[in-house]
Amino acid sequence: MQRSYRRKPTLPAVLEPFVEDPAAGLAAVVELLRAYWDRALAPHWPRVRALLEGDVLHRAREMADGGAERLFADVDPTVSWADGILSIDKRAQQDVDLEDRGLLFVPSVFTWPDVVLITDPHWQPTIVYPARGVGTLWETGRPAAPDALGALLGKVRAAVLMALDRPRSTTDLAGALGVSAGGVSQHLGVLRAAGLVHGHRVGRVVLYLRSPAGDGLVGAG
């Protein structure tokens, strides 16, 4: 707290407990954050987590295919990689040598449209960036499938295939399309057997994404 307000003559009165009794002040904030989590975030966390894990999966595949240059290519227009240097366009000028500390690369649904940097020497260097597909996080309703694609696969199965332009879980798809999780699983099984989608396990969740063949079919449709 003192470091955050180092340019102010005194701390705001509400923050004085952190100086007078840090343990009690911290405990109060922990309880407040827990209550906030329960009311505001916990009901939506499965959807948020699926989006974040999908971004992590996408970035891992990009890095495996093309190294750091490919990894940072589509993070944000302000982020660029060249000659071993990662540049982020910000108003403040600062050079950070990572040395052996590494770099945390953290997707978030709360930072859009900004990329946030943590360079305080007390912390590991970190980039917090808007997760891929964050604009679709609260979308509801079934995407309209082209008539030809719907006639070929069936409207619901075509909608499932179209929704997999980014990694999504069965639960996420069921909520977005208004279909039962069991129904989504059946459609995914058929699409996967046909080579139109791939499944990737991330922890306890399986994330599905269209394969190149699935992309081609949607594009043709």
C-alpha cells in the first residue's frame, strides 16, 4: 500500500489498517474478495474458464508451430516480436531484462482492450492480455448455419461445427446453443469420427476445435 501511494503525502484513511495491523487488514480483504467471487464470478466461472483454457491451448499450438514469432503474432496490435525482443506499445518507456526469471503470459476476460504489464521487481514479469474470443463470452443463441450445411449435417450439428471456431467445452457449447450437454456430446462424437473436429484434454475438461477439414466444410457451406 505504501509503495502504491508513495507519491501521496499520506495513505487514504480506509487503507490505514494495512499499516496499523496488516494481518487483520488482509483478512478483511480476503473475506470481501471471497464474497465477491461467490456472488459475481462463481456462477459464470465454467464459461470463463473454458474461454481461458481455449486461449492457452491456441497459444501452445501457435508456439509449437512457429515459435515465439507465431505466438505473439495475433495477441494484440500493440505487441510485436523481432530479433529476440518483445515490444509492447505503451506511453511509458521501460526496458526489462528477463534474465532467468521467465515471462508469465496470462489471458484475461477483464483487461480488454488493454494489454497490462507487471514489471515491479517484487513480481515475476507478466503480460496480461485479452483472451482470444473474449467478445463472444456472453453470446447466447444458436448461430445460423448456411442452408446447404444444415441440410448436409442437420441444423443442430451444423451449429455445433460452426461454433467451434475457437476451443470450447461440451458445457460451453450446450449453454451457447441451447442444447442439452448429452445432445452436444452425441453431435461431437459424430463430428469427431468424421474428422471434422479435434478434442484436447485440459485438466478435467475436453476442449473441442474444428479441424482443417471442418474449417473447409464450413467455408464451403
